[in-house]
Amino acid sequence: MTETSTAVWPLSGFGDEVDPDPAVQAAVLLALGASHIEVRSAWGTNVSELEPEQVATLKAILDDKGLKVSAVASPIGKVDVSLPVEHEVQRLRQIIAVAKALDTTYIRIFSFYRAEGQSQEDIREDVLTRMAALAAEAAEAGVVLLHENEKGIYGDTPERVLDIMESVDSPALRIAWDNANFVQVGVKPYTDGYAMLRPYLEYFQVKDAILATGEVVPAGEGDGELDATIAALKADGFAGFASLEPHLASAHELGGFSGPVAFGTAARAFAGLAAKHGVTLS
């Protein structure tokens, strides 16, 4: 595809990295120029545990602010692969209900942890069985699962992410690309993975990291090849969501936190890189 002079990417971000209160999340994201929000938790409660009444309240708050939901950032697949297939399928059903109530078709997922002493190859078949079951559930519900590459899960390197995509082979399973997470497993994201995974890449998680330490830093300040990635996405005609996931203050197993100030720093760093390549964030 020939490169055009401008591209427009809808800007989103993980609201709970700003503050536990969705009203504060929305206000900060709007102030940073975002039109969307990615919902991982609200009022300190993960999306997998929100009650229908809480989801309705959240939707009302976001509607009032004029903010749409780009994706539900679920913890699906961030569990040991030894759990029964039905365990995560059941949780996915609940999260699909949340996604539909929030009027989004995207649900972020992962591809399972292994027990100590197990290799990635040991769990491959079990992972693929579970990913296929999740994709089938998503396809039936009319939603799209976005697999995020993450250290510690099966789909941590470009080769294994590709293995999942090709093996499951479902339009209901696509990629949420995360440069920083690739860096944290010793991968040069653009150099080692971009061409391989681009056919499946549908969502861009904006995060950078330093190879030597694994520390997460604002976009363009690490070894995540954000510059090359943004240039290539733009040249390819990418028009999907760019979602800020700065992780600049603290991180824990099911998410990270930045606070409003650090979140703003991350947003401005990304905006600078986007502008450099003729990408407008909206």
C-alpha cells in the first residue's frame, strides 16, 4: 500500500493506569486528546468481576463524558494452562457480556502460563486447544479477541504468537501488539517480529522498554523500536486503535499503574512520535 501524507489513529488508553475512579480516568484521557478508553478495571474491580449494575454505571459515566470503549482488557489466559478448558471459556462469557454492555467488539486476552519445570513446547497443545475454544466462543458472540504478547505466557515471542494465529486460524483472534513486552523477552520488536505478525496485527498497545533492565519507559525512550513500528504501521495503512499502557509508576501481576502525571508524560511522548510520522491521534 502506498504511503499517504496523513493517517488518523483513534487514541485510547488504560483508564485504570490513571486512577481507580472512572470519572477521573475519563477526564484525564479526554484532556490528553483521547476519544476512547480501554477498560481493565473500575473502582479497583477487574472487568472479570464487575457486576452488571457496575457496568451500567460505568457506561453512563463514559457516555456522559463522550468517551467510547476501544477494548475490554481482560485477564483471560493469564492463568495456568492446567486449568480446565471450560474455566476460561466461562470467564470469557461473562466478559463478553461486559464488552457488549460497553459497546465494544474487542477483548484483550493472553495465552496461558506453564508450571515450573514445564517448557513452552510441553504446553503447546493445551494452549492451542484453549485458544481455539476461546476463539470459537468469541466468533459465536460476534466479538474479536486480541492476543497480547506478554512475558511468561506461551505467546511471548513473535514465533509463538504466529504459531497461535496460524494454528487457531480464526478471524475472531487477532493481535494486540506490545513493543515493550517483546523487549522484555529479548526480542527486537520491529526487526524480529513486525513483518511476520503484521497480517494479524489489529490493535497497538503503546509501551516501550529498556532491553538491559526491562524497565518500562515512555514511547521512543527505550529499545522497543517504536519509531520504526509507527512508521511501518502508517505506511501499511493501519487505522486501528493506539492504546496507551504506560506502566510508569508500578506494576503488578494483573496490571500496571502510572497516575495522571506519568500517564500524561507517556501520552505526550507518543504524540510526538506520531506527529513525526504524519499520524494524527484522535
